[in-house]
Amino acid sequence: MKVTRSQELFERASKLMPGGVNSPVRAFRSVGRTPFFVEKAKGAYLYDADGNRYLDYVCSWGPGILGHAYPSVIEAVQKACENGLTFGAPTEKEVLLAELVQKCVPSMEMMRLVNSGTEAVMSAVRVARGFTGREKIIKFIGCYHGHSDGLLVKAGSGLMTGSIPDSAGVPAGYAAATLLADYNDRESVRRLMEENSGEVACIVVEPVAANMGVVPPEDGFLEFLRDIADENGSLLIFDEVITGFRLGLDGAQGYYGVRPDLSTFGKIVGGGMPLAAYGGRRDVMSCIAPCGSVYQAGTLSGNPIAVTAGIETLKILMAHPEIYNEIDRAAARLEKAYRDIGLMVNRVGSLLSPFFTEEKVWDYKSVLTADTAAFAEYFSWMLEHGIYVAPSQFEAMFVSAAHTEGMIEQTCECVREYGEKLKRR
Ligand code: PMP
């Protein structure tokens, strides 16, 4: 595999950007490799600067549910560009996107469009604090909600990959307002609620944890969170940045039938452009300026090009809901291939993670039993066979509508060959 051009670009990039990248996990540090630099993408494939082709199971970390460069999305975006890139004034398309989101996700009675998942969750937490007049929040160890200060405590994703339990630079006061519970452990939530009675503004949770690898909620866990939030006058926030429009048009809240007070969406809702949304109960969202005293704003919020990509993507998903069955089935085939070679696999819909452990993976502690060195070796094997999975044990694998049966079979075959290689040891 030729990598000279990527290597050269990485050297140049490393002089200018920390780790040579604009987001840590892209640097491939934990898998001990130089990252490839992407030149273009089409359907299920990425093409790098050296002309190598990769079957892509990262899908830009989730947005690419239709596959890359989906023709009607690209066309709509190109057309929208001709009318100007940003106005800083309202447009009809923002209303259209919000209407589509609300149609799919009824709990989104009112919403705001922002530029990233980070901004969406940061803002939702601020609104929860403003609405309740309380300061503390409950988050779960190993869940990731973007890189705003108060949410970077014991977070998953790149922090887990890089073994950074708590980011430096976060004021102790911020961190102290973030109470840490264990995912799937009701008692830990109950205890925090008791010890901080009347002080918890919200519980924020990934309804399916997907930033410590995929860890599904145990039966009744989300319902329990709904109930305990209500009993304590706290709001329940579902961070659906990954699960939204991925587990179905109505996200994890539809999948599990639990209605949160506020939700956050990112990735798919922006169709591959920098766009995210947060919203929920009308009475809560009415606290936001100019209606109320919680401030949140953005020069590029509701950007017309990003909104166009979001609208086109949601329209396609709404017109072809069978996509969800197809990608779920494809993911189930991958799940079986990984199980057959002895790995633990968690899967919810088209989100899955094979874990290099023999233990059942159901919480943060069991996630940590995974062998990251074994994962790194597997990652390299797949990459060298033209298959790109996330470069970390603690991230999800994403399947898109562009992954054909043949591509899935090729991937399963590669996994089986890897299993054979492991057996020969
Ligand atoms: N919440 C969740 C559940 C996420 O997975 C992510 C990013 N992977 C974020 C929030 C932050 O989104 P962004 O990277 O767009 O800021």
C-alpha cells in the first residue's frame, strides 16, 4: 500500500496543527499508524491522496448514512451555493428543516439550529440550568457530549482513546457541577439524586452509549432515568447526536419509546455539513433569548447550505424508510462475522462495536476489559485489506445505505480471515 503522499501531508500538517489533525482520533495514535489523507469519497468508498481506496465504516463518524456524495444532496447544495453562502438572517429553509425534524421527532416541539454537536449539548444543558434554576448536572462516565468544559469530565470518544480521564484546562468549579454516574447502573443515579436533592438541573445521556464503543441501555434503564428525573424535578436530555436519524427517523427515543424533555441532534441532521439541533419542550425552549433570559446565538447558525444538505438527507430517509431495515440487516451480518471469530459484539440497529474481550460488555468497567493492543492489530489488518473502521476500540462502526451486500460479504470474509490468523497463533 503506497502511503508516500499521505506521509508527506502528515509531516506538513504536524508542523501546523497539534498531532497534524483538527480532531484527535484522526491522528491514528492509538493504533500506531500515520493517518491517510482523504482526497475524495463516493458511496461507501474513501479515496486517499495516494490513490488507495477504502471501504468506509466510519462514515465521517456517523453523518454518512446515505453514503458519500449522494447525488441529489450534492446537487441541492451546489444549487443553494449560487444564492449565497450565509446571510445571518432567517430563511425559509430553516423553517423547512425544523418542520421535518419535528415531524420525525414529535418531542422536538421547539428547537434551535447550531453548528456542531458540542454546541447543541452545551446549549441544551444551559437551557436546563436556566429553566430549573439549578446548577448541577448528572452525566455518565464514558459518554461523550462534545468538548464544552463541563462535559469533558470522564468523557468517552477521543478522551478514552487517548487515556485522558479529565481534560486539562477545565476549571475545577465547572467539573464539580458535573456529577458522574455509571451507565446502566441505576443505583449510582439514585445515590447522586439523593446526595444532591433539589440541585440537579438535568440528566444528560447518550440513550445508546456509542462513545465507549457501543453499549446499549439495559431493559428499563431509560425509563428509569425518565422517572427519576421527574421525581426530582430535573430535566432528561437525550444526546441523540449519533442515534438521531440513525436508529430510525425518530431516533433512540422512538426506538425505546422514552420521551426526553430535551434532545440534541447532529451528524445526520446536517447531511454532512456543520449543523446540529437542540430542542424539546415548548415551555423549556421558551426560556431562550429573545423570548427568555438564557442566551444562545450564532453567526452561522441555520446556515443555508448546511440546512439544504440536512433537508435533502432527511427527505430521502423519510421517503425510503426501508433504508433502516437494510442497514440494520447489513450490520447484523457483520455482527455475526465478528461473533463467529470469538469477539464480543454489541449492536443496536446499524451501530455496532466488536470488542476484544471475553466479557459481556454492558457498562464502562466491562468496556475497559477490551484489549486495545489487539484492537490496533485488527485495525491495521482491516486497513491493509482496504477496509476502514474507526481507529479506536472505543468508537462505533457505522453502516450506510451505500454498503452493498457484496461489500458486506467482502468485509465478513476479511473478518473470517483475520479470525483464522488469530487461531494460527
Ligand atoms: N454528542 C455525541 C453523542 C457525539 O457522539 C458527539 C461527537 N461524536 C458529540 C456530541 C459532539 O459533536 P461534534 O463533534 O459535532 O461537536
